[in-house]
Amino acid sequence: MPFEKERYEKPNIEFMKVVALKLVFRSWWRNKTFSIISIVSLAIGIACTNLLAVFTIHEYGIEKGNPNKERIWILSQDWPMKTGEKTIYAGGDIPAMLKEKYSEVENYLRISGETVKYISIDNVKHAPIRLVSADPSLSEFFPYKVLSGNLKEALTQPDKLALTEQTARKLFGKTNPIGKIIHFNLPDEEMSTKGSTNNEHAYQVAAIIADREQSFLNLEAVTAISDPFYGGTSLLLMNKPIERKAFEAQLKKDKIPTLQGDLGNYYLDTLQESYFYTTEGQKSNYLNFRQSTLLYVGLISAILILLIACFNYINLNFSRLLQQVRMIHTQKLMGASRKE
């Protein structure tokens, strides 16, 4: 019957897919070694490539969750110690001078790191932690979440500090650290001249702040700026977009004091640019940084790993295909028919 003939001649697509899938698995089962090597090598290549690519993208997203990221600029200047290099050091009075003189500057943040030999809690010595001094404007530049206590109190009173959550857990475990006293063994020039090489300063824990992912700052404890403050890293928060080169030229024109007098220049860099600083004068232990060259090497390595994995996969499958073709020709020479 015509209907039955049409139904008989019409191919069953689903059945053909099942048969093809069975043939693929049967081929893999017959060639276990080739299949395992090719699939595993390709999977490892893709996984390594994805990991390296994700890491590179992550490193280019410093302060990604900071709403003020695009308005923050790092102030640097020519380094008198090495010609052609810059330093992120600025005099303690420079940021306030810029805020007063230029309407574009909404606020400023000064940061300085303290050298710590060791700390002690209840007469028990511990390894040193990174202690950073900062202006009360820290929370305007970097949105630290306060878990307990009062961050403003820690940034305005010189004998108090705030700990990061991870540092508090490391030092005090599950005990509430608010109100606890930490003794910092800090070098002190004045006491060194009197024959003492160390000076112990006591700080009371006033706040616990959450650790921030992709943070520009690398701190474990933060306290108020000392008075007088001679200088350190300075950040500017602008109230509107600026033309960088024009602003730098204006600083030069207005003869803002530099370490080189009238010969020096000030420069503005974004947080992302500062993250990839290469010179020693632009680095500090309380600022996170990464060598951009290593990221490029990692990204190129990821691409090479993927290419090698793909080449290996194609080569192994092509070799197996040639082996099957040879077998078919051998069978034909032995008298096998097309069906066999």
C-alpha cells in the first residue's frame, strides 16, 4: 500500500540518533586508551584555560564593587632618588592644600603603614600584623562593612584601632575582641636616640570590619593618623570627571611643592593603574599590587594550553581514523564485501 511504503521508506530520525550514539560509545570502548587520553587532555586544557582567564579578568577588576572607584585618584610625583621613576609619597599637608585650592577635589585620604616587630595580647607575643594609619575619610573612599563597634571612633582616636574580621578571628578566636588591648612593638626614633630600639604602643580594639574582596588596600588593622603627620600615600576623591593631563598641568603651573621643588611634577593614576605599579617607589606593603607582565604570561599560557589540548585531541582522533581506514582497506584486499 502507498501509505505503508511511504512509512517504510521514511527514516526514523530518533532511531538513527540512538544507533549513532551507540556506535560512538562502542568505538570509545574499543579504543579505551585513545579515548581517555584525548578526552582527558582536552578537558584539562579547557579547565586550565578557563581558570587562567577567570583569574586575569578578576585581577583587572580591582575595587569592582566600589561605587566611587572611577572618582578616586592616586597622587604620585617624581622620585628624587631615581631619575624617571615615581613615588606615591606626598607630604602630609599637600592633600589638604589641594582640597582647599581646587573645587574638583571633594575629599582626600592619607594612608601610612607602621613597621611592627611583634604584638602582644595579655603578655603573650604574636606575629606582627599590618597596622595602617588613615584619615577618618577612609569609609568614603572604601566601603568597609562594620561588623561590630564604631569605625569612626577607631579612625579619630589615636589609641584605638579597627581589626579586619579575619585578623580578629586569628588573634581572639570566637571571643568578642571589642575593648581588648593589643600592644604593638613599634620602632621609635626618639627612644632609639636614648638607647632603646623599640617602643610599645597600646591600642584598644574599637571596631571589627569585614574583609573586602578585590580590595586595593591590604590591611589587617587600621588606626587614626598621628599628629603631626609627615607624609604617606594620598588619594583624592573628585566630585566630577576631570581631564587628567590638564589637572596635572595645573598643579605644575600653580607650583604645588614637590620633593624636587620646582623641577618635580605630580601625577594622577586610577586605582586599576596603581594596582599594576612596577617601580619600588610606587609599592607599599599596605597596598595590593600585581605585575601585569605575569598576567599576560598567564593569559598567553592559557591560550597555548588550549591550542595544545585541541591539537592533541584532533591528532589522536585522526590517528584512530587512519587506523580504521587501513583496516577497511586490508579487509577489502582479503576479499571482504562492502556489507562485511
